[in-house]
Amino acid sequence: KFSSCAVGASWKGKGYTPSAGDFIFFDWNKDGQVDHVGIVVNVANGRVNTIEGNTSDRNYDESKVVRKSHKLNARYIIGYSRPQYK
């Protein structure tokens, strides 16, 4: 359990291949600080597909939960974490 991205980010590095259910951590402005978190749905064709909340589809007047896709080697991905699901 965690309430901020920085607290939840005890992660595996960029060389790790994520699995469904992993958390994915993002650093949008590349300052070394975690800015956002999502949940990995799967990895396919060099991309990591996610579910992310508190985000928008370039229409910044409305936040929502969306499916997104990111290149596995995207510079803004800091890493991944595997929660201890019960």
C-alpha cells in the first residue's frame, strides 16, 4: 500500500520486463522524481500497455481512467514494481 508515487517506487530497473499487474512509474519531466503511476496490462511488440488514472487524452479539462501504450524503452519510464497481491 502506498499513497504517493515516490513512496511506492521500490522498483525494478529499466532492464526488467514487466508483467500484468506490475506498477509502472513515470518521470514526465526527467528530473529523477516519480510523477505518475499506472498498472501494466501486458507487453507486446516492444510496447507496455497500461491502465492509468488521473490522466487525460490531451483534453486537459477532464481527468479519467484510460488505457495507454508506451514504448518499453521510453525515457520517461523510471521502472516497475511488483505488488504483493494476496
